[in-house]
Amino acid sequence: MTTYIVVADAARARIFTREALTLTEQESLVHAEGRLHEGDLVTDRPGADVHESNSTSARSSGEEGAASKHENELFAKQVANHLYNARVGNSLEKLIMVAPPKFLGLLRDKLDGPTQKLVIHTLSKDLSKASLTDIQTAVSDLR
């Protein structure tokens, strides 16, 4: 049986398959916007001079983090869609998800029902930049 292991954060998802106890990295999805700060994702107004001040900033609008949250949701949806395609292509039989708590919740929410049923374990930890050996160690007991 092929087990998929998704190790993700808001900017990168590494997709592994596990046959027996051997992990193989199949793909890496990158979402550069997930690394940007809120201020880099929104501008006060089009064409504003960088030296001008504007009293209506993103912080005063009551929507702090809205752009970052939106980007995170878009990426979670992209990863979920990738897993959906693997499931309907009959290559995904079991799923283990590893991500920081916030992104793990988003990812769970974006999975369709049949794919959610294939999740056998989740691990709330950021291993997106970890070595293959560290990831292997973290998921070795999860079967």
C-alpha cells in the first residue's frame, strides 16, 4: 500500500511516498507568497509614493493578516487538490500530514471528504525544512 506523507508549511509542501519504511520525495510545491509579510502582500493605494503617509493602513482597517490568511488558504487548497488528484488516480491509499498547527488545520479543512478518510495520522510540527532523515524519524512510528 502506498502511503503519502505531506510535510508542509504556508510556503512549501513536500510530498513523499512510503513503501515499506523507505521515504521517497516525489514532489515539492512552492508558494512564495506564503513567505511574505502582510505589508508586502497589500499596498495602501495604487501608485502611492513610498515617502507619503496614508492614514488608512492595513492595520487600521481591522483586517490585520487578511492577505496572509488568504494566501495560506490558497496554498492549502492547492495542496489539497494535489492530494485529491493522487486519490482519484489510485496512487494514494493512506495519508499522513505534518505541518504547523495553523496550517495543518487549514489543510484539513480543504481536503474533500473521501481524501479526509484516508488520513491515518497528523503531526503538528514544522518539518518543512527538515532533512529526509529527520522526517523519516518523525514519521517512522506512524503507520
